[in-house]
Amino acid sequence: MSDYNVYLQPNSLPTLVYTSTTQNTGQGVTITNLSPTANVYVGSQPALQTLNATPPLLGPGQKVRVNLYPQQVNNIYGSPVYTPTTTTTTLSQLNTAGTTLFTVASSVPFVPGTLFAVGNLASSKEVLAVSGTPSTTSILATTASLYDHNNGSTVATVTAAGSSLRVTAQAGFGQV
């Protein structure tokens, strides 16, 4: 059995907490939220960047068993729950999926390392990190967006509490 802890930094993007090899036989992995106060999301996609609640939400002390697909690499990500702040603006043009540069309607103090949420619909709202600000009305993200975002979509800074996760899996099936 493999048993280890992964720390999710405060104000961090989703973190890879477990990966299996193609040798796995379809066993499961148990993820336990060790935080006494913070909720976390756990799921199989790096798209945990979204603010919708589709992945399992683990409250403090809760655990979930994630089943592995046999004979495939399985990745499991952990993500803090993001809370919007009062610093907001809107997009001033359409941004297609895959973009890293967002043009906004008004100047907002987005500094490198800040997390921001972009989008209006629960199914396409996502969290990205600021890489830089080439001008007072543009934000450069560290990673490309997963979704299209329409002109007028909300852009807001977000914060998140850190947490620790315990990962328990059968030996030989992988780990981070």
C-alpha cells in the first residue's frame, strides 16, 4: 500500500495528487481531507479549475474513494475551494478557449501570482493565475483557458485556503 500526504497551497491552482501506471488492475485510491476547516475538490481532470461543483467536494475530515480505470494511467487532482473577492471587472472582447491574454474593460490591480476567475456560466467559469499585466487593461495567464468567454464576462480575483490530503493506494500502482 502507498500512503502519503499532499499539501494544497493556499491560493493555488489544482494540484496533481496521484497518478497510476498502466499496470494497475482497476483498484481504487482513497483521498482524505486532513484539514480541520477547509473544503477541497477531488477529481480526475485538471479542469478542477472550474468553479462549478461537479467534482466531489470533501469537507474537513471527509474521504472519497476514486476508482481507477484498469490498464490506463489515471491522474487525480486536488483543488481548494475558491472564494471571489470584491476586485472585479469584465472582458472587453470574446476570448476563445486556449487563450492566455485577457483584455478587460477597466484597470484592476492584478499582480503576478494572483488567482482570477473568468466567466459567467457555472459550466465555463474557471480559475487561472496571473503571469503578468502587459497593460493596465490586459491580464496574461500562466496557463491557457479551457473555455470560450464572451465579451462582458465577469473577471474577479479569488482566494482559497490551503489543505492537506492523505492519499492511500495499493502499492505499485503509482503516486505523485
